[in-house]
Amino acid sequence: MGIVGFSFISGRRFASLEIFWRLTRHHDLRPKSRFPSPRFFTAVQLYYFLAVVITLSFGALPAASQDVDKAVMFSAAVIGIWWAMCLMSVRMVINLIKAGEINEDTAYDWFDRQTACLRWFSLAIIALCLGGFGLGRSVDEIPLVSSSVTLQALYLLTPTVLVISGLWVAEHRFAQRLGLTTPGMAATFRWILLMVRATIAWIVVPILAMLVLVDIATLFPVSDAARGWGLAITMIALAVFGMPFVIKRAFPKTAIDQETSEWIGAILCETGMSNCKLVVWNTKGRSYNAMMAGFFGRFQVLFLTDRLVRDLNRAQLAMVILHEVAHARRKHALIRVIALAPAWAAGLSMQAMIQFLMPASALVAWGPIIGNALSLVATMLIIRQVSYFCEHDADAVACQLAVPVSKCVSDVPSSVDQAGRSLSSALVRVTEGAECARRPSWLHPGITQRIEAVLA
């Protein structure tokens, strides 16, 4: 994909604990070792996407006189009960292990199911705090918060982060009780920080950056039209030029041998991407992942993890690289952005229609939240369809690119059939020992579907 592509855990709906558990079982990580870095999380999970978008949508609730103290008090009480429920789920499963009624594998499966149910139930808890108790409506009642859209977003996101943290604490607590990680509050706190970086930060940080720009723009005495154009140009520039710069420095890097580096460079050169920079992530040999960041020229960066470079043979690695090149050449990142326009246009149209048809109705005040809900549903449906198309298209184009590249670069499959088989074997290799990674997800078709398509 334009931002995240061929990935070991692409589209997986794993809880953080599941990743650690699988790595512990299949890659001989010793107990008491640190949890693997959340840099393994490469796809924006549906749950976190919904949690953040739904949270910010509550800022569109119609204003009303609200007792802020009561809203905060009731929300805090519910979040406290929520944390108790999460920790109780840990204790129930651990007690069954101690009683000898289940083994650790069964305990993990039980706990994973409990966590999955709690995760989706947490969206209702978030809605209760922001909508039911009125935290979302109380934004205008706090003088400092009401004057800044950035502070409003942070205010709305606070209960959401606290609710989600209850799940992370429970997962970490479960691992502690099984002796899989270092005990103590400090270790749990570090884990929460790592999970924030790995999950919601990739959604929240760009949104907050945009809102900071909006706050800054309001300080200039210019017309609304000039302010809007200035914001649009600045955001586009940051997305095109700033994003690769930030991502390139967000991950630890490692060096690879010169021969392999030159071989990868030759593939990029033959595909017309000679200005693309190569960066190898240092995941300490734990993760299979690759992605292309940026939109064009020297502002594009190809990321490969150390394990991917180490474990795949040349033909397989070539197909992973060509898959990412295909995403870039076919402008899949831009297609995804453009595809979302109808979804948000539908939401705005709904608001306008309500105002036009029922100008005197109380429903007008609810127009923004109704429009946001419609846009959210449309976004989920469109993103899924577009993402599936982009993945299949990148696979097909990668197989076609392999043929001309093989004439100038060694170890690249020389026919479409050979390219398809090498890509298929790479897909199987990077999902070995992780059955769930092979299933279809919200953003990625299943491995079986992709293999059948490239071998057809």
C-alpha cells in the first residue's frame, strides 16, 4: 500500500497479547523477556479506527447546558468499573489454570475470546461517557477547552484512552501472571505507552497535527476562504513531504550487506524508482514487514524489516519489493484518499438535506452527528472494497513487472507464472505459524484468495 503494504500481520485483529504469545511459542523467546515492540502492528485495526472516529464524532453533538462535574464523576465511575471487569477476566482464567481445570493454551484461547468481546463492548462504554453522561456536550462549558479545537479533541479522547488502557492492562496482567513478562507497575506503564504508539497514535497524531494547524490559522486576520486554502496547501505539503521524513526517523534502522543493498537498488532503478530511498528496520529479527511511504520521487521510502531480508530467498524478496513498487506506481495511496470523498460528501449532503427539508425541526441540531455517522459507515465500506482491490492489483502488477526487471537484475522471476509462485511462497513463508494472519480481514484479502488470484 502507499503507507503500509505487504505485512506479516497485515490486517490481523490480534490483541497485543496474542502477538506476544505467538512469538513466545514459535520463536523461542524466553519467559521474562520484554514484550515485542509494537512496531509489529502495521495495519490500522478496525477497532482503534472506530474508537477514535466515534470519539471525535461526539464533538458534533448539539450544545446543551451540562453539569461538567457530574459528567466527569459518572464517567470516572463507569471507567473504574470497566477496569475492574477487565482485571476480573484475567483473574477468572488464571484461577482455572491454578485449579488444573484448563491448560495454558486453552486459557489463552478463553482469555482471547473474552478480550475480543470486551474490546467491542468498550465502544458502548465510550459512547455512554461521551454521549450518555454528556462529556461530549460539555466541551463548550470549559472556557480553555472551548477556545481550541485541539484541546477539544484531547478532552474527548481522554475517556477513550482510559477505556482502551483497561484492556491493555488486562492483557499485560495476564502475561505477567503466566510469567511471560516482567512484573510490576513500571513494566505495565511502559507497555501502555508502547501500545499507544503502536495503535491509536498513528490515527490520533495526524488528526491532532491538523487541528493544531487549524488553531494556528484562526490567529491570522484573514478571510475564511484564504484561511481554508492556506490550511489545505499546508496539510497536503505535510502529507507529501513531511510524512516520509517522520516515518523514516520513527523506526530504528540497521545495515545490510552491500551486495543485497545494491541488488535491491537495481530493482528499484529498473522499475523507474531510482530516487526511492531504502531503509531496513531493526526489529531484532522478530517481524516480517514491508511498506512504501511517500507519494513521489526522492520523497518515497521503501521500508523492509531485517527479518524479511534475512529469511526470504532472493526471488521471494524481489516479489515483496515489486509488490510495494506496484502500490507506488499505481498510486494506491492516492486512490484510497480520493475514494473517501464520496463517503464524506454523503455526510455533508445529509446535513444539508436536513437543514433544507426541516429548517425548523430540532433534528437540525443533530445534523452533524447524523452526517458523521453516515460518513463513517460509508468510509468503512469503501475502504474495505478499495483496499481489497489495491492488494490484488499490486500482486498482479508485481508479477508483470518481474518479467522486464529479470532481464537486467539477477534472481528475479523471469515469467509471470514464476513470479506468481514466488509471491505465493513469500505469502506462505511470512505467515507461517500464524494461521489467523492468513484469514481475510477488514483491509486485506486472505492469503488463499491472493494466491489463487496470482496463480490463476
